[in-house]
Amino acid sequence: MGLFGKLFSKRVDPEAERIRQIFERAEKDSKKPQGAYKMALFGAETRLRLLRLIEEVETEIGQTSVGIAKDVGVLMVHPKLTEAIQKQDDNGLLESALYLAFPTPDATRRLNEDWPSTVGMYRGRQNTEELLREKSFLLTTFIVYNLDIASTIYAQSHESGPDLSDEQETCIKLEEAACWYRVVNELALRYIGEDRQLFADHLQDNLANFLARQGASPEAICCTMQDRTKDFTRE
């Protein structure tokens, strides 16, 4: 290498390069499936933080800060709670957790109306790891907002009977989610082949996380998913 070559050659600091590689590896690993139990725990912790924040706000203002308008099925959030959420470093996470913790008929209706156009955005696009992760997130959102088939049937067939308890509602949702996971897994195997496992792993992670944000315990989520997967495999 000549004088000018040496002058303009890039010097690499070994320690800086090592740190850069560590960060790159950490960023890459963070985008990989983390496992259902870990994601369920993360979802449960997020829900707990949200509920504590709601309690703090309601103690301050002396009234309820979250409610659903029965006539239109829209979530009503007190400005003080919105302000408190926005002050948090992870405000985007807590805001999405709020809408998962308090799902409304209006949110489900709008999601379902927009679903065909949402799906249409992905037609003809080549699957990548990033795109599979994005698709799994969107499909999880659709599934979780539509886990009401069994409860609707029960309500229609038991008009004069007792309402389902919160525990029963949660159990039914977990069973429906496990059914959805099984069906989607089979369809993914048929249509995307070798990409199916990565997609299914992200889907399971997201389901565990979202269901925990809605109040299901990590243990119940993982046990139901694991048990039903075994049942379906034996069929």
C-alpha cells in the first residue's frame, strides 16, 4: 500500500468494532421469536404497569379514567390518563396495551372493516423475516379482537341464564386462540412452506403477549397452547 493508500485507509478500532458487533447481534436477536412464556410474562408486566398508572390517575382525579360508551361502543379515556401515558418512555407500548386491556365493539368493527384492504397490501410481496414478523403481528391483532365466538353463542343461548364469569371468559378466549393458532399453522404450512416455522413462532409469541395484556396468566396461556397443540397433533 502506497503513502496515499495508507493515508486514506480506514483504521478500525478493535474495541469499537467489538461493541458494534455486540449491538448488531443484540438487535438481531431481539427480532427473533422469544418464546411464548417470556412474551406472556412481558405482556403481564405491561398490563400491571398500565393498571397501576390507571390507579394513580384515578386516585388523583377522584373518578374513573377509562370507560366504554355503551351506545356507540367506543373507549372513553380521561385526558389525565392520556397525559400520564404520554409522559412514559414507552408510551406507545402502554397506549396499545390500553386498547387491548379494554377492547370495544367499535374497535373490532373498524378492524374487521379494514381487514380486506390490510391483507391486500401484502399481495405479491416476497416474504422476508421482517415481513413475516409484521404479518404475524397484524394477524394476532385480528385474532385477539375476534375471540368472541363462544361467548356470543353462550349469550344467545342463555338469555335468561347467568353471565359468564371473568375466569370463564378468559378460559374460552384461550381455547379459541389455541384453535386459531392450530388452523393458521396448518394454512401456513400449506402456503409458505419453509417459512412456516418462523411465522408460527412469531404468531405464538404475539398471541401469548396480547392475551397476557388482556388479563390471562402466563401459566394459563402456555398450558392451554401446549395442551391443545398436543391434542391437535394426535388427531
